[in-house]
Amino acid sequence: MIEFAFAAPVLAMVLVNAIDLAEGLARKFELEQASYRALEKITAGTVGATMDSIRREAAAVAGEDETNVTIRSWLECNRVEQPSINGACTGTEETARFVSVTIRGYYKPKFTASIVSRAVGASPNGSFPLRATATMRVQ
């Protein structure tokens, strides 16, 4: 019985950390799903959708502020990024256009142990920064 008294706190800490890890991963997957959904709407050419409306919708789906959503598009000629997506490559250059959606968010564990949290990268307020990016070549 005494052995269990020594092991119980360790087992409880492992269980609590496993729960926090699972919830953190679920939050990361929510951000990824929202970024893929926004990318799908951009590439499908949803009627009446603008980049601002897609950004607002992605933020709402992710449960984040609109300022945490970035939509970026660019042109590459021979795998070198060009200043404008509306530009053109010369006839012999490989042309590629890309669209990327990035959503930034945070996950604050329900059970916090400040020493452990900071050791694995938590911010001073105990939350962990998360980022999900979806990129697609559209040409």
C-alpha cells in the first residue's frame, strides 16, 4: 500500500499531462481544419466570396480573432518568388502560383505546472502558441 502512495502522484501527473496534450493537439487540428477550409473556398472560387469574407469566416471557424488569419498569394518563376502574383514569367520559365492560409492561435492547458509548462515552451501567461498553415499550388 505504501508503494502505491509513492506512485499515485506520479500516475496522476502523467494522466493530467496526457489530457492536456490531447486537448492541445485537438486545438491544433481545429486550426488546421479551419485553414484547409478557407483554402478550399479560395481555390474553388466560392461565389460572392472575397479575401476579407474568407478571412472572417476562417477566424470564426477557428475561434480566433480576424487579425490572426493571414491569406497570402504569390507567383514563382523557376522557383523564385516574384513581387506580384499578377505578373508573368517568360516563355521558358516554369510558372507556379500559390495560395497560403495561416491561422495563429493559443492553447492554455487546464492543468498548469509552471515549471513544466515553461520548460516545454509556454509563454509567461502559461499558454502555448499554435500555428496552422495550408498551402496550395493553383497554377
